[in-house]
Amino acid sequence: PAPAVIANTDGQGLRLRWTPGGPIAGALPEGTIVDVLPQHEVDADGVDWVKVDVLDGRSGWVAAEYVVELR
């Protein structure tokens, strides 16, 4: 997994979803640290989704455009 941060949401945070574009599993405030997993999917609307693990033990899918890898 690659460490990353939720960013560029204008302070609104991001929805964590059970499946790409699917039901909401929770919310991630801007600045949340996540581990990006190798799974990713592009949905019919062209949204690129990545699977992440949150440090609090949750996992799910988020829109890739709001995930900035830490280097």
C-alpha cells in the first residue's frame, strides 16, 4: 500500500464507499491519511476509483482525484 492523504476537497471531505460509486460507508475529513491499495476501477461516468485502508481500520473506495500520495 502507498500512504496518501485526502486533499483538494475545499474542506468538505470525502465519502468512503463500499463499492466504486456505491453506497456510502462513511466520511473522511480532508487531511485523513489512508493507504492506497492496488485495486482501482473507472466507472461508466469516467470517475477513477481507488480502494483505500483508513488508519482507523475501515476500508472502502474513494474518488482518486482527491487522493494525493505522500512521498
